[in-house]
Amino acid sequence: MRGSAEPYVPYVEPIAGGAWWTIGAAALDAGVGTVVLAGGLGVTAGLIVALKKRYGTGVPLPPRGRGRFLRLLGITVALVAVAGTVLGYFGLGELTVPIACAMVGVALILLSSQLDERVFLAAGGGLMVLGAVGALLALDSAGNMYPQGLVGLVAGGILWLAGAYRTGLLDEARQRVRH
């Protein structure tokens, strides 16, 4: 975080983390998946509430930053949709989630320069590596547990941690534990 400055778009990581957690929980058995999903949605809601109390809506993006942010978001979503369709057409649908994870990682790396946040570089790199590992696991295993479950749950955790770090919530929690 840039000193004591308020972050741009403070809810990006918690919302994206919740979406990835949902993808991962969908690969689990019904009973366990429901409990895991509920826990993840609770974490997402808790992060959003904490950030809302701390920052409100955050500071506005720099001039032309909103358009660039929305373009990057739109292009990433479109590429993920096209990749999922193409991979499904060629019988490689198990690679959809890992490839999408890597694409989101690339988007975070591009977002890091726009928002001047180094934590996006680390999170983006982590998602790219996770996507590559998930693709290898998808090609070497049957079922959705590894390529969808593991990738989705770990990606959600990475994004939640990145968001908590970037917005100062981890520092605040660390100070509370010490006192």
C-alpha cells in the first residue's frame, strides 16, 4: 500500500477471490462443497464489510483509469469465455479453469502498473503459476478436483490475501494480535 493513502478499487480482490472460491467449491461433493462455499462467501463478505468501514468506496481511479480498468476487465472476461469455448470444442474442457486462472494472473500484472500496486505483480504471478500447475494436473488426472477445485480454492485464497495486504487489513490484524 502507498503509505496511508486509501487504495483504488478496494473490493477487487475480495470479489474476485469469492468468485474463484465459488468455482473451486463447485468441484467438491455436494455436502462438503456447500460448507466450503458458505465459508468462502463468509470470508468475502467479512472482507467487504471491513473494507467498507475503513475506506467507503475507495478513492477514484486516476483520469482515464476507469476506462482502462473496465477495458482490461472486459477483455479478460471475453478471452476467458472464448478460451473456454475453444477448449471445450477440442475436448480439452478440463483446462478451462487453469487457463482462466493464468489469464486473470496476466490481467493482474497489467493492472499493477495502472494502480501502481506491486502486490498485484505477486498475486498475478502466483495465479499464473497456479494455472500452469492446474493445467498439468488436469492433463494427468480424472475429474474436476484438481483442475477446478484446487485451482479455484487456492486462487481465491491468493486474492483474499493480496487484498487484505494491499488495503492494510493484514497489518491491522497483526497489530491486534500483538496487543
